[in-house]
Amino acid sequence: SYAQQERLLTAKINSYLKRNSGWSRNRARQAALKTVAEPGASEHHLGLSFDVNVPKTSSFAGTKQCAWLHEHCWEYGFIIRYQEGKEAITGFSPEAWHIRFVGVQHSLVMRDRNLSLEEYLEQAAEQ
């Protein structure tokens, strides 16, 4: 819900403020927005994506399930939404568990060209 997204963002901002005593609220907010979307703008809230996890693990990254997903999700029309090395393009930190459906015709091209969604859309707009 929108209220839950507000709570998540506020909690992340407060976490940064607690760990970084010299930070302004604005700086903490900008840092938080690299891992938590603005309320109402989350891909989850919009129904565009979902997170995958493995029960009884503290992190999806590094699991055999994560390795399988990263190798095969493309075959089913899904992408890893926030890939490592694409932070400057997507505006978000890598999230190995954040999956988005784009369709096989798009996902395979994105995989083969190592494109983020933003890069793919930019290239499509230029054609």
C-alpha cells in the first residue's frame, strides 16, 4: 500500500540518519531512494514486478536459486530489473531478487545485449 511504502522510505531515511550523524535529512533521503522507491512509484505498487526469495535464508543473492533465476529468467520473458553495474542508469542499487516481466521478445534482446530496461527503451526510442 501507499502507506506501507511511506513507512519503508521513512524507516530507510531514519536508518541513514542514525548511522551517519553528519547527514542532512535531504542527503539521507537521496541515499534511501537508491533502494526504496518514492511512495506510489514502486514497480511493486504498480503491479510491474515482484521479489523472489528463498525461505530461511537472509539473502537471495548468492543462492543456487538466484544463480538459476539469473541464467534462465530471460527464457520466460523476465528480467533482473536492477542489475549490478547499471546503478548509474537505473538509479537503484542492484537487487538480485527484483524481477520484472517484459516478454520473451524483449528479455532475450536485453540479455544478449546486456541492457537495462532504461537502455533498451532508449535504444527503441531512437529507432
